[in-house]
Amino acid sequence: MRPSGRQLDQMRPVSIETNVMRHAEGSCLIKIGNTHVLCSATIEDKAPSFLKNTGLGWVTAEYGMLPRATNSRTRREAVLGKQSGRTQEIQRLIGRSLRAGVDRSALGERQIVIDCDVLQADGGTRCAAITGGWVALRLAVNKLLAAGTIVSDPILDHVAAISCGIYAGQPVLDLDYPEDSAAGTDGNFVVTGRGRLVEVQMSAEGASFSREEMLELLGLAEAGAKRLVEAQLSAIGG
Amino acid sequence: MRPSGRQLDQMRPVSIETNVMRHAEGSCLIKIGNTHVLCSATIEDKAPSFLKNTGLGWVTAEYGMLPRATNSRTRREAVLGKQSGRTQEIQRLIGRSLRAGVDRSALGERQIVIDCDVLQADGGTRCAAITGGWVALRLAVNKLLAAGTIVSDPILDHVAAISCGIYAGQPVLDLDYPEDSAAGTDGNFVVTGRGRLVEVQMSAEGASFSREEMLELLGLAEAGAKRLVEAQLSAIGG
Amino acid sequence: MRPSGRQLDQMRPVSIETNVMRHAEGSCLIKIGNTHVLCSATIEDKAPSFLKNTGLGWVTAEYGMLPRATNSRTRREAVLGKQSGRTQEIQRLIGRSLRAGVDRSALGERQIVIDCDVLQADGGTRCAAITGGWVALRLAVNKLLAAGTIVSDPILDHVAAISCGIYAGQPVLDLDYPEDSAAGTDGNFVVTGRGRLVEVQMSAEGASFSREEMLELLGLAEAGAKRLVEAQLSAIGG
Amino acid sequence: MRPSGRQLDQMRPVSIETNVMRHAEGSCLIKIGNTHVLCSATIEDKAPSFLKNTGLGWVTAEYGMLPRATNSRTRREAVLGKQSGRTQEIQRLIGRSLRAGVDRSALGERQIVIDCDVLQADGGTRCAAITGGWVALRLAVNKLLAAGTIVSDPILDHVAAISCGIYAGQPVLDLDYPEDSAAGTDGNFVVTGRGRLVEVQMSAEGASFSREEMLELLGLAEAGAKRLVEAQLSAIGG
Amino acid sequence: MRPSGRQLDQMRPVSIETNVMRHAEGSCLIKIGNTHVLCSATIEDKAPSFLKNTGLGWVTAEYGMLPRATNSRTRREAVLGKQSGRTQEIQRLIGRSLRAGVDRSALGERQIVIDCDVLQADGGTRCAAITGGWVALRLAVNKLLAAGTIVSDPILDHVAAISCGIYAGQPVLDLDYPEDSAAGTDGNFVVTGRGRLVEVQMSAEGASFSREEMLELLGLAEAGAKRLVEAQLSAIGG
Amino acid sequence: MRPSGRQLDQMRPVSIETNVMRHAEGSCLIKIGNTHVLCSATIEDKAPSFLKNTGLGWVTAEYGMLPRATNSRTRREAVLGKQSGRTQEIQRLIGRSLRAGVDRSALGERQIVIDCDVLQADGGTRCAAITGGWVALRLAVNKLLAAGTIVSDPILDHVAAISCGIYAGQPVLDLDYPEDSAAGTDGNFVVTGRGRLVEVQMSAEGASFSREEMLELLGLAEAGAKRLVEAQLSAIGG
């Protein structure tokens, strides 16, 4: 029934290749099916000014998409002179999600910038960016720990994200682009390694959904997130 | 326990004054406690170009905040030369939410622009904007029906929005600013008149939440939305 | 003869409601007929950098208009990414006018920002903004005096503004929008409580005017300003 | 008493050299003392879109200043990414003033763009731009008439502009930069060849002025404008 | 003597992997040592408007760099709101170079957009972008030919680019980043498959060079370009 | 054969008038035939921040063009809100070229800004800007030396620039606009007083060129540059 022939609760193949960018403190290329996102983490010695003298650190994210990551060419935001509302919404989500898994006091007054750039898009780019962004963050923090710059690990738990939606009347896991553009309701769920929730965003365009459908999608997402956490673990050699 | 002394499930007083802007096709001033939002609806004869020859209409929204709506002055976006990521995220949410309650085919190839400008802010401005924006939309559509420009009512149902959150460990309804800035988890729920869900956005900053907490907040929201729908009905004389 | 049926020297009804914004140090909603402007004053502890170590303060203004304050919707400047030339011209005029009534040395090295946002427009918005802006300024300065932050009153005199023009060949006071858009010559006059002039801006589009006409308009303006000063006095309880 | 040793009613030397830009339809270099402005007129076949099918033409102006026209270097607006409020205010004034001397119906549905670029500044640049801009406009219109493109002359009269102010307590004509920056009140007067008024802009910064002072300045301006009109006439060989 | 231990005339290893982006009409990932550039070609049905009704096509290019392609993080141009001068200079060079190898009449009134995004930078990114951009262009044109959309091949010849410079007093081929930042003179040479020149850009910062040195660098470049053309041939299976 | 009737190796008349801007530390108006560029040098007490505590100075350039310097009016970059890619490329070239003739250590931690504004364009504006910019720089540095602010002369040599190209199959010197727009290959050469090269930029649009043609153009350029250096010497009274 799904365009890809997948089962309703079947995710696309996941691969996470680490340390793919020689200059970054942490990096990975995450592939969820045909969605490919390059994630890097940059450690900056200073926290943003609003944190001055608080002893707290910050994790922030930026998101971009190559013009031809998409089926028809998307105009380059640097040429348009601004990031779209969608881009800003996504990068705020990535930053907020990753911060939920970090003890900012243990991180100390420094900032880690996560860059997520979509090389190829087939639905679910923001979820891939969060899941891959966490791996880049983990690797960068490992460097801080190895160097003795910080002594206790500020990473509290895994953070991973997965989409679900109601496609052709059925709840399905991990929407690809054809499903995403046809789904009446879709949602993104950000979940920790212990299975707690960090973000739930469900949205109906031109329809609405019930409390029961919401719970069905949540159930799919919890199962999917578990598999993503395993992929993260295996990528970082955990 | 709440700074305002309200019960956990007690909303702030709601008032909706209609037809407050003499030039707009529909308008209202909605007050949820000290949060005051001026909403107007403008009917445009043309739909956006991506809908040309589809027979479908569009509803979109823009959101703004007067510089001194807030406790300390916020810089004016027109001076900064761009809308913030937060502003864009909110106006996308308002537009998406209202479209979910509209039969775009019955509306025909025209656009209704909902402007939501916050005159005074005390938490929950996006929810007030959706709830008041719906009233402005309803009034503007009434004009189209009265004039015979369209013949069948494109409004499918009410759309109203309410925030909830976990404040000091307790689920509370309709966060004001002091609660909003201290809550570990907060959520915005957009609900129809029949009680179906249109948007669920739950977010943890520096914490996480369980499936059970999610359901508790949802329950509060469903009750709150019901009261907002009553306020809408009474405002439009329904 | 006038579209509104007013006498040549008859102003529209004036009302000034004070303290309408709970967060601002001073605020009012001024209504001149159907022109409604919300004015707030914000006290900032620092003067602009060009005044550093001079002992002098500054008063500045920003002006905006809600998109549907006008008969047909005006595009939002925050979306366009810049303030129009007209907006900048008006806010420069408001700031210059209000500064003319202030002893910047008595104010000390701080800045007061006057925000004037037009909720509804029917001609004369810049004049309403100056007249209402002065009230907001007065109220904010009262707070500084009451708190003992400053000891001598920096407000030298009232500042009020009124428009006049030659409509259908006749000099008329306080142009509304239909008059303003048809007038061959129109002018804005900023006047102090003692009747001295602060700004005179007369402009002919597609016509020209004589010295005598200029004096007639000035005479109308002087009378109108007197009535605005009375409204200011009554608003601040003077 | 004046820094330059001039009499109170003495203007600086005026020179207008025509046809200085080989590509423009009309051009001149106007020098008012050390204020030098290069003015050009460009004829465009189309009027702005808001005039479509009205039979009316348009005259508009743009104003710029070379970075080192001023005593200390001014940052280039093209680098800053926008025109300042002052620049926009000036170019709106130039356009409005020149349009007041034009029969837009005789001009027909075309646009003439007047570019005024300050090569060297010593006060009074906007007045020099209007006076020189009129010459460039006159020369361009002459070309249209000579080519038979239009048959009746759309230029109704000369338009010239001059500044006056109250310097050290005395009304003086044609302020240079040292006077301009010290004057308590200054004004710009745009006058036609027949002595009628087109724009009067008087402004007090940190002071105020009386009706009598206003009239004294107006008298000075009328005399000054007469001499500028003579310089225009002699420049165009009239 | 070179930081990398290479011979003076030794290039870094070159690899070109084709068809790496599933949505693009042509694409490759080119690696010149540690410089990695992802190149895609997008076919657009319309030529730019300045070519309307000329029968001629166009090839243009855009260039970008991921923030962490560089040793320290570079700020994202989409966030800064504009492309840097360097970026614009490079993308103009890429477009001009590729057009030199295309018969725009045989291409017909369509446009091919080449996107070159640097995933990792180690000197020579603009040369890699030209060399890889040509491969993407070749592959996209092949599709047009295969589909019969165009009948005669518009590609006239290979276009490849290589840098040379004077490092530590010696002419060297294919500068990496440490060499590039220390070289007194460096140059970029764009060469066709037949060995003719398309662009020569030599530049001395803080030094100067002689006619003889220029010729030495040219000789190195000609040899290097030959090897790049071979790599192009092998990539496209030629 | 040339549109102007010049010999293949004949330059247009050159004139350099110095000290034409009363406020600038150095200035000249350079005319190369009908190309007229006004150049000024501004001395700033501070070097850019990246040079802090290095003891080194900086020379930078900005380039602009009056809208009607060109045959048809060019839109003003300040109105468009950004400098074009061409403008940025040119001003980077001017700055780089002039720095190549300066001992930045002898200049000390200060910056000299060269503004080059094209009053009239007929091809070769960037070359005229470099040649005239050097004169403005020389005059400004003379002031620093005369004032004893610096003790040893930081100017190492003349820097001058000239264009050449292949027009109608023939190598020609100093292209004017009709030649420039028709030339298959054109180049800009920046040369020192001793005849050494600083920049070579050769470019083919829709063609390519041989090593021999390159050398022919270089030969022409070297002869042309010699004459420009003589004009510089005579302008500065050397």
C-alpha cells in the first residue's frame, strides 16, 4: 500500500558514517533511505552573550539544503538573502531538541554549533538532522572530555527523531517524500534514549485527527526512535 | 500555587470584541487576561499564483508585536529588516491552523489574509491569535456570503487554540508569561469545535516528558478549547 | 462643503486615553476622529553612543502602521524587510518635534523611545502621533521625577501637531483622508503650548501656494494646536 | 559675523555648467559655493505602473552622496545595504518639488528620473539638487520637444530651492555647513519662477521660532530664489 | 619542500564520482586531495529574459561552502543575508568559464544551472568546481541529447581549471591551503581540452611577479589541466 | 579599423587632475578618454580588527558608478540594497592591486580607504580606478609623511592598470566601450612602475585564446602601463 512497498511500521534503512569532515570536532553523514544529511559540530570557546557569567553553555543548530537536494531545484537562500520560515523553524527545533539532552552546566560557558546540511532530500530531513546532529554533538563532546577541557559528561541521554503520519487512512512510520506530501496528518517526535518525549509536533493540513490517532502515531514513533538510538550507539561504537 | 492564584485548570478571563477596525472585512480584539491581540481579515480577489486555475482558495496569516507589548521593549522587526524565526513560526502555525477549518474549494480562488498584532503580551499570544483570527475570518466570510460572492459556507468548523504546560511539577492550563518562562514543558493545542485536533506542539526545554504527562495536558487543553469555542460563538452572535 | 460636513475650522473629536499599555513607562491611545494611534514611551538607561559623556539625553521615535489600518491592506514593513521612506520621514519628524520640547541636559544621559503605532488611519496620523507621543513622554518623565531619578523637569513645554490644507480652494483645518488625498496643498504644523513653532511643513503636489495662503493655514493651525494642548492637559490631569 | 564673512542676505557664488554627462538626456553640475551636485535627467518610455492608462507622466528623483563628499567619510549606502532615512526624505522632496512645476498630462505616459549626486558637500545639498535638477529636467524635456515626441511644453515654471536659518540669533540666507550645524532653526523653501511657494520646511532642533521669524526667513528665501532662477535661465540660455 | 611533500609539478590525487545526486540531471563529487566539491546541473526550460527570442541558451553557476568545510567555522551566507564578494566572484568565474566551452545556439533557449557546493576545503575549490561543474554539465547535456530535445551537441570542448603559484620562491602546481595562504603570487588557469586558454587570473598580494614567472606558472598549468581532462574523460566513460 | 579610429597600440588621452575634493586627504579626477573616475583617499586612524597588534596597516577600496554614467541608466545599488557581484569584484581588485605597492609595516596600524566613483563610463573603469586610486593614495601618504605621522615612505612603487583585448581578430590596447562589448577576449593588467606584474586577468567569453595571443596582449599592456606611470608622475609633480 505504501509507495515504497514498506510495511506500515517499517523504517527505511539507516546508516550513520562518522568523522566524514576532517575539520569538524564531530561529524557524520546520516542516510535514512534517500534522505542524506551531513552533520557537523563546532566547539566555540564562548557562550552567547546572554549566558555571560552564568556558568551555562549552549547548543545551537543551523540547517540548510543544497539547491538540488530536491526534485526540482530550490532557490539558494544565500542568493535570496534570507533563510525561509521553514528553515528557521527547523533549525530552532534541532537546537531545542539537542539542548534537552544536555546538562548545560556541565558543558560550561561554551557553545557547540551543529550544522545540518541536506545533500539529498526524500522526506524526514529534520528528523534525520536531529538524529545525526546528536551523533556529531556526542563526538565533539568526547573530544572535550578526552582533552580534559570538561570533566563530567554533559550529555544526559540520546536524542533521536522520527516522523509518522496518516497516509491513505493508515498510520505509517517514517514518511518518505511521496507519503509526506499526500498525508493528511503528519507528526515529528523527538524522543530520548530512555523513551521520554522531548518534542511532539503533529499537524493536520486540510483535515483533523483524533486523540486515538495521535496515540497510534506516538506508539509507532516510540518504536522507531528505539531503532534510531541503536543506530546512534553503533555509529559511536557504544 | 500559580503566580496568578488560579486553579490548575482555570483559564484567564476571555473577551472578544468584534468589528473594531473600520476598514477590515472582519476584525476583533481578543483579550485573554493581559494578552491582547488585534485580529483582522482582508479579502483579496486573487489566490496565490500556485493555486491558479485550481478553483481553490487560501487563508494565510501574518503576526506582529508592538515593540512595547512586552515587559522590556522588543526591537521593531521593520527596523531590524526581517521577521524573526519565532514570528515566522507563529504566523505559519496560525495560517495552517485556520486552513484546517476551511473548505478551500467552497472559498473559491481568493485569499483571506489574517493579520494578528499583539498590543499587549502576557503569554499565549499565538493561541489568542488563532482563536481571534478565526473570529475575524468568520466575519469576513459572512460578508462574502451576504454579498452572494460565494454561495456555500467554506467554514467547516471552529478553530481555537490553548496552551498548557507543566509548571512547578503540575499540569496547568493557559500559561501566563511568568508560568511560560518557568515551565519545563509547554504545549500548544489547536482544536476544532467538534473536539478534533488540528495541531499539537509540545516542547521540553531542558527536560523531557512522559506519555502520561502528554495526555494530562491534552485533557486540560480539550476542556479549555471548549470554553474558547463558546466565547467565539457568543462573539459572533451564534 | 467638506466631505464630513465639518466647518472649515472645525477639528474632529479628540480623545486621549492614558496608561493603556501595562508594560510601558508611559502610554496613551489618541483618537482624532477615526485616526487611532497607540503611543508608548520606553525609558532606557543609556543614551545613544554619540552622546557618551556629554551629560545629554535623547528622545527618539518609531512609527508603524498595522496592515489593515488603511482602507486597502498595506504590506507589512517587517515582511518587506524595510521601513518605507514615508515611515522614516514621519518617525524622524516625531523625534525632532518632541526633542524641541525637552531640556536634554535635565533629562541626563538616558534615552526615551516613543513608539507610535497606527491602529486605524483616516488622515493626520503623524500629527496624532506627535500629540499622543508627547503625552506618553510626559507620563514617562513623571515616573522618573517621582522616583527621584531626575530632579528637575526636562519637559519645557507641550508639543502638539495639526494638519491644514487647501481643499476645494478653501483653507481647512485637520484634514481627514478624503480631504488629504484631494488637497492641492497641505501642511503639518508642530506648535508648543506657548504657541511657538517647532516645525512647519507645507507641500504642494501639482500646484503651488502663495504667502497669503500660507499665513491663513498657519492661523488655522495655531487655533487647532491650542485645542490639542487642552486635550493633552486634560488627559494628564493637568 | 557669519563664518564666511558674508552679509546676512548674501548667497554664495552660484555656477551651473550644463551638458556635463555625455550619456544623459539632460545634465548639469551645479556649484553653490563649495557644495557641488551633479544632476542628470533620464527619459524612460514608460510611466510607473500606477499611472497606466491615465495619460499622465511622472518625474521622480534619486539622491546620493559620494562617501568623501563630507568632511569625515560617510559610509557608502550601497555597502550598508540601504538608503538612510535622510536620503529618502531628500529624494522624495526633490521629486515632489519638481513635479509641482510640471504638467504631467503634457508630459504623457513617460517618466523622467532625476539623479542628484553630491560630489562635495558644504550645506544646502538638497536645495542645490532641486535647483540643478530642474535644469537637467528642462534640458531633457527640450530634447523631447525638439524630437517632436511631445508637442506642448510640460514645464510650467522654474522650480528653485534655497535654505535660510536663524544663526547666532540672526536670520541668514543660504546656510553653509558651519552655519547649518549651529543654527537653532533652519528652513528650506522651494519657490517657482513666479514667486509662488511649492514647499516650505522649517524645523527647530532644541528651540522654537515665532511667526515673525518665519516671515523674515521667507522674505530672505524669496529674494534668494529669484537669483537662482536667473542662474537657471542663464544656464539654459534663456 | 612543499608541506605535503609533493614534487613542484605534482598534483594531488583526483577522483570524480558521477551521478551522486538522484534528483539532478547531472552530478558529480570531485575530490582533489582534501578538497571535495559536490556539483550538480539543473536544466531549466527557459533562458534568462535577456535572451528571449534570440535562440541562445545560457549556462550559469552558483557556489557555496558548508560552514564547517573550513578549518574554523565560516558563517553561513544564508544567515548573513548575502553572498560574500568572494563567493560572487567565484560563481561568476565558474559560469563564464563553462560558457566558453558551449555553443549557446546549439543549446537553444534554455538554461543550465551548475551548483557547486564545497563539502570540504583545502585550497583550489574554485578550480575543482569548474572541473567538476563541466562533468555535471556534460552529463545533463547527454540527457538532452538522449531525449532528442536537442539534436547537435552544444559542448564544444572540455573545460578544466587548475591553480599554480609561487611558494617559497618556487613555482608549484595545485596549491593546497597551507601553500595558498603563504604564496606571494597565485594564479588560476582555465584551459580547454585542446589546450587553449579561457581564463587566466594571476594575483600578487604583497609582492609582484615577472613575465618569466608568469610563463613558468602557465607551463605548469597546461600540464596539470591535461591530467584533469583525462580524469573528466574517464569519469564520463569517454 | 577601431571604432574610434585609433591605432592598435594607441591609448586614449589621459588626464589626471589632483586635489579636486576639498575634504579628502588625497584625491584626483582621472580621465581616460570618455571614462571619468573621481578617486579619493581617506586616512583612518585604526586598522581593521584582524590586524590589531600586528603593526601592519591596510589599504582598501570601494567602487561605485553614478546611475547615468552609462549609456542607459543603471539602477542605483543603494536602492537595490546591495552591491552587485561586478562591483564587489572590482573593488576587491582595486584594493589588492594597491596593497601590492605598499609596505604595510611602514604604513603602521592605520587604514587608507580609496573611493573610486565613476562619473562617466566608456570602458576601462576599473583600470582608471586603479591608476587614479594610486594617485589619491600617494597624495594622502604625502600628508602623513609631511605631518611626521609616519617617517619612512610606505609606497614601494607606482601601480597602474590598463586593459587590452582581441577585437575583430586583432590585439588592441585600451578598449573603449564599443570594443569591450564586442571583444572575444579581454584582459586587465596591473603593472608596477618598474614593469613588474601585480594582476593579470584575461577572460574569454564565448571563445578561447592561445598562449601567443596572451603574450601579445601582455606586450601591449606593458607599453601602455609605462605611459600611465608617466601621467601619474606628472600629476603628482614627480
